[in-house]
Amino acid sequence: MGFTCGIVGLPNVGKSTLFNALTATVAAQAANYPFCTIEPNLGRVAVPDRRLETLARLARSARIVPTSLEFVDIAGLVRGASKGEGLGNQFLAHIREVDAIIHVLRCFDDPDVTHVEGSVDPVRDAETVETELMLADLESLERRLGTLTKRARGGDRESAALLALVERMIAALQEGRPARAAIGPGEEAVARTLGLMTTKPVLYVCNVEEASAASGNAHSARVAEMARAKGAGQVVVSAAIEAEISQLPEADKPAFLEGLGLADSGLDRVIRAGYALLGLITFFTAGPKEARAWTIVQGTKAPQAAGVIHGDFERGFIAAETISYEDYVAFGGEQGAKEAGRMRIEGKDYVVRDGDVMLFRFNV
């Protein structure tokens, strides 16, 4: 089960620098000119979770395996991308393939770094990119309209229901609102089949200068206000600092962060926010061989969670021995939790909770 976050934005806002830091590689070329990223760069990154180390210590695990997210560095969009300006069509196609959008906005002033619009204005930049995404979505829906209308008139109920949703989405986009604004309760799954960009959840990442990494600046404050109005998330980072942190030995990172007045890295916050953006939770398995974190969508039932580990676990699912993370820690591990009566036997209808420590029983 893979989940991908696409890193988008105008050229020269720090997307590739952020991606390099996220993946602790130099796979994405960071350069001071537009379109230095021609093909999307892919990188899987560990989701930081301090609970995993605690579980490994209590279970005396030989190794720790964190869960992960995939980030895609997508080349910069420019005004007119929906009409093919820049490398627009190619870039828009890459955005359609991701599950969530990490929108990097330049929130620092530096005369040595070119801005394609000639000035720093993150709210304007956000609107530029989002307008291009809305225009591309509108064109995509209008192309579908004729076929859907014919099928609906022919008595196809599914097409009729989809047509009603598409017509609402077109109306929203024509009014300058994203397609997600037209999605009603229970229509999320159908909406996803349309492959639209403005139905994807968005996280704004404000790339600030080093001095503003801890508290943000006037530019990021404007983005925070915009994000609240749109119901989106927002994180402040200094991509330059994060790139520096990514090259440090693990043991040196806490002191470096403390010296900057930071409790944790901006990248950790981006990763956690991306995880939350996709509606994901973590369950754990822990034993002598390894302590491991697993990613599932919130609302997943026990058999499907077991299937994330191995298909046979889901097909032959019998039950799940389950201990909450809090009980696992409070009673010193699996045996202590069992003796205290805190281990539960959960069946096929159990909805897995974040932090559950699980052992699946199955028979194939």
C-alpha cells in the first residue's frame, strides 16, 4: 500500500532543496533557474515516530523498521501551465498521479534568487498554481460531459449520479473554487475516480529564511491566514537549514536544532503533516526479531490491516491479539499487558486504532 505526496510550486521556491533534505540525497538537482527538475524525482522517507523505539526497547527487538511515505518532486509550474506553458502538460500529468499535494511557497526575500513573477508574494503564488490546476480540471471535466450526458439519458444510473457530481464540480470551478468544494457526503470514492487535482488534500509549506525557521515571518503569517480560510494545513520550514540538518550525523542533530530554537526538524513536521493529510494511522508489530510500524487508512478493519503485512494474513484471518500502545508501555511489554488483562482478542469487524500493537492469528 503506497501513499504519495507530490511537492509542487512555482520554479525557484525551494522544492528540490526540500525534496533533497527529505530524502537525504542529492537526487533532485537544486539550481537557481526554472525547470531544473525535468522528470519527477521519487523518494521514500521514514515517518518519525518515537513510539517505535520505545516498543523496540520493551520487546528487545533486534531491529526497528519505521513506516514510510513516498514524496515526488515535481517540476515548477508557471502561469499558463494548463495551456501547456513551460512544461505544463507534463507536470500536470504527474500531479494527477499523487495522493496529496505539498505546495511549497517562497516566503523569503533574497535578491540573488530569481523569482519568476519578479517579487515575493506567497499568496499570489499559491493562487497562480491553484488557478492552473482548476483550469486543467475544468477542461478535463468538460471533455467528459458529453459522454456522461448520453449515458445518463440512456438510463445508466451510475452515469446519472456521476453526471450530477461533475456538473456541480464544473460550476464550482467556473466560480473559482476547487472541485473538492462540490463533493457531498459519501461521494469521495466516486470523486477520486475522476483523477482531478483540486480534489486532493493540500499542505502549504512556507520556505522561510534561517532566522524565521522557529517562528515564521510576515509572509508565512499571510499563508497561515489563507490556509485557515481554505481548511488546509500549513508548516513553516527553512529548506536551507533542513538540507544542512540532513547531512549531519544523527547524534549531532538534536544539539543543532536546539541551537536554532527548534524542538524538531521542519521536515519531521512536513512528514507528519503529510501523513495526517492522507488520513493515515499507524499500527505496530513488536517481537524479538523486529519492531515495525505499518501504515493504514483510518477506519481500516483488522483483516485488511493484516493484509498490509501479507495477503495470506487477510485471507486466513482468524483474530488479532491487540494491546494499545499506552497499555504496552504502562505494563512493560506484551507479557505484562497480558497478565494485567489488557490484551484484547479482536475479530473481523474491529476497526484498528492508531498505536495498536497487534499479533494476527490466521490459517491458510
